[in-house]
Amino acid sequence: MPIRLAENFRALFYTPYYATKALGFYEREGVDVELRNSAAPGDAVAGLLDGTIDVTWAGPMRVMKARDRETDSPLLCFCEVVARDPFYLVGRPGPSKFRLTDLPGLRFAAVSEVPTPWMCLQHDLRLLGIDPATLVRAADRSMGDNFEALRNAQLDVIQVFEPYVSMALSEGIGDVLFAASARGPTVYTTFIAARDAMARHHDAFAAMTRAVERMQTWLADHSAEELALVVAPFFPEIAGNILSSSLRRYLEAGIWASATEVSRPGFSRLADSLQSGGFISRPPRYEDCVELPPG
């Protein structure tokens, strides 16, 4: 029986998941993984609850939010893959080195497609004594639209992930002003499943975790160019040089976890950001949200 794995949405920072599939590591561990698309970020959660899918990858923020709403939520996360925030602030350089404290004086567009990047950036700003409400912020446009606005000098700074960063550098329309990964561990993406599925598919999920461990070892021994060749079929719309540049930036930033255990410091940092932004009302307990690596 295949394991029905739903992707959250197609994004370069999820590359390790595609590489695990493309390199045949699931099959080597004896598990048949059927990769399914999701219509929109977070949509797969409903499938976990009604049993139409077995597991998805997404931010643990989905588990934290569900636990905040219902203390007996069945959702659990396991097997960390994206260990740091993969978003960047990109804009035209000013007369001096950019600092986050400069942001309130600039025309800025935040990510609208998913909540976590802005929640995390808000918390960064609050820790510096800046009220995010003071920003002149566009909050309702896509990253693609914001990229065009930066190109047309209608915005000063945009919050984006790859490949927009590499595209901006390639076209000379912006520089990296701030890498959110620099804040340190922030658990960004794990597998998520319902408690009953964790019990029912224990052996298969353990095999999937071992497959990810194989991928992590492979990732440490191969270049961005080699990784790009592996995952290029998942991103046919991205030029080869941009794909390699994007993956190299993520590798150098340490975006991807080197171990599958969900980081406690990274979990706490994400929880603090979500509570700071009002996404959750109280800090979640690690033990309530995280399943220990299946063994």
C-alpha cells in the first residue's frame, strides 16, 4: 500500500523532499511514496484529518495552530527538513549598510502567500524595539507582483524566497539586504501526520525518516550544481543557472537540517514568533506537537 504524501506547495526551499524522491531513497528503504499536489499552502491538513492523505510536509506552525485551537488536536510533526527561515529581504542598496531598523522608512512588501515569514520578521523587529505597525507595508500581493514592483522602482524592499533572490541579483535590480536564516534555528518544515496515521503507518514513516537521513548525507557530499540536476524536472520553469545559484545560496545559509530530529531551540523560536504575531495565543509544548523520530 503506497503512502500518500502531499506536498505543501511547489517551492525551492522544499528541494530536499524532491531530492529524496528523485534519488530513489524512499524505495531503498522499502516504502512506496506517492507524491500528491496540494491546491494551496495548508490545504493538505484537511486531508490528514479526513484520511484522504497519510502525511504531508509543512510548517510546524500548522500543528501549533491546531493545538492552540484544540488541546486534543491529533496533528503531530516529525522529521525536520527545513531548519532555518528561507526568506530574504531584497532591495536596492542605500548609501550605508542596511539594518532592519531602517525598514520603517522604506516602501516594503511582505510575503502574502503564507503567514510564517511575516510572523518571524515581525518578531525580529519587535526584538529590536520596532513596532511592525509603523512599517509602510504592502501585505496583499504575490511575490511575483512584488518582484515586478521592485523592478519598476515602486518598492524599496521585498520579502521573497528563491529563485526571486537570484533573479534580482542576476538582473541587477536588487541586493540581499537581510537573510532571515541569520537569526539561527527556526523549524520551518517537517512531516506532519495525524496521531492515528502515526500508529497505523509507524514502519513506513520510520522508513521515510531513514530515507530523509540518506538525503541529508547525500546533500553534505554534493554540490549545488549536482543537486540542481537531480531536482530540475520539478522546476522546469527555472533556468539552470538560476536554479544552481538558488540552491547554492540555501546550502551556504544552512537552510536544510543535517539531522531529522526536530530542533527544540528551532521549535521555541518559531513558537515565540507565532505568539508575538498573534497567530497563536499561548506557547505550545514541544512534547504535545512533536513525535520522536520513528524507530
